[in-house]
Amino acid sequence: MELPMPHSLPNYDNPRHRLLTTKEAAAVAHVTPACIRQWVKRGYLTPTASYRRGKKVHLFLESHILKVERDRRVRQQQASKVTNHPPIDR
């Protein structure tokens, strides 16, 4: 008797399912590994999984990395915009 196949297996080519180490996450986001660690420390990013291999290794979903990087970029662009407001007539 053959067991039924699951309806859908995760597509690991899809960023929603791909797990990355801190170093790989940094490469995807075009930042340093220290920046990824700061994002975790500041609460912008949460590891999906962790394990010990001499030292603690965090794993992140690629889709989460891309979202945090995009949000960071948008915030930087908004902060760098200089708005010229017309003078207020009183």
C-alpha cells in the first residue's frame, strides 16, 4: 500500500521558505553580518530557528530579511527627503 503524497511540498526556491544564516542574510540584504545582528537586537528581525555549533547560529527566512531591508530603505528615503513648506501667513 502506497502512502498518499502531500498536496504541496515547500518550494525551497521561493524566498518564503529559504532559511539563511546571518552571513547569507547579510549578503542578500547588502549589509554586514553585524547589521543583521543589530536588527535582531533592536527587534526588527526575529530568527526563525537557532542551533548550537560551537556558537549559537541563527537562521532567518529570506522573505523576512527582504522585508526588513525594504522597510529600512524606505525609512531612510523618507528621512532624507527635504520638504520645502511654503511660509505660513499669519
